[in-house]
Amino acid sequence: MTRATILHSTFGAALVGLLACSDPERVPRATGTDVDDDGASDSSESGAPVEVDLAMVRAAAEAYADLAPLTDVHELAETHADAAAVRVWGTPDAQDPFEAIDPDDPTVVATFPVDTILVKEHFDSDGGMFGLNVMYKAPEGYNPAGNDWYWLEIRGDEITHSGRVGFCMDCHEAAINSDFVVGFGKSQ
């Protein structure tokens, strides 16, 4: 059984719509295989390198339809500049911390466990789904500057960004108390 299969069956192959900032300078989004990860692995406390299996994260993220959504479809273009609307999905272990986040109170503390996957579907103005933004909580030491999150952006069949993505960390660091996850209500 592959790790992707284990993750899928263990967590229901999850996703939680993640919110980031809208930055007009990044619109339109990059295309092709602009992989942002530097290829280097940070180390855990034991000194062992911390690796993330991109294929496993992508497979788990693309299986998000097996999960119940954490939110309804929202017309929140400010969350990611290229989306007219979004919907968030997540692994079962993400539901409680995600629902605890209060976007109006940045002091609320939420922590997501290792192997959490959050996926945000992106919809165009006609309601067609055109991409996914994914956050995967990697083992401790993978990305200390980003609370060990691994970011992945998929547009069509292309991975446009993955790994320790600087502009993802720049926007999400404002949500430091909620483990770099910006939440919103189920029917908000």
C-alpha cells in the first residue's frame, strides 16, 4: 500500500480551502512547472532530513471529492486573486481547528496536526472549477519558517508552485496564531 493510499484511507484524502492574500502583482498566476521548493531538506531535531513526497500530497489533494467540504462555495475573490469563488475541504483532523478560527479575532489559537491536508477549490466567474491550492502539514523541521507547511498550487494538470513557497508564507504568516491557516465560516 502506497503512502498516498494510506493517507487517503486514513484521513479520507483531505482538503481544506486555504485562504491567502490577493496580490495583483501575481495575477495571472504562473504557468508551467515553476517549482518553488529549493530541493533542500531542513532537518528535524534528530538531524535527519525532512522530506515531502510531492506525488503523495498531489494524489491525496486530487482525491478531495471523497471528503465532505469544510465550507460552502464562497464568493471570496480576496482570498486568492485568481478565483471568483472558493470552497474548502480538509482531512477529518482539520475540521475542529479550522472551525475554531475566527477571522475577526487574530488572537484565537488553532493548531493542525502533522499530515493535515487543506485544499481550496478555485472557481471561475461561470462556476467552473479550475484549480486547487493545497497546504500539507509536514513533519516537524520541514519548513520552520512556515510552521512546517508544504504549499502546492495546481492549475489544470500543471503544478505551478510547490514546497516552501515564499509568497504563500508571506500572506499566511499573518495567521501565526492559527498555525498559518486563515479560516472563514461554513456559510460565510
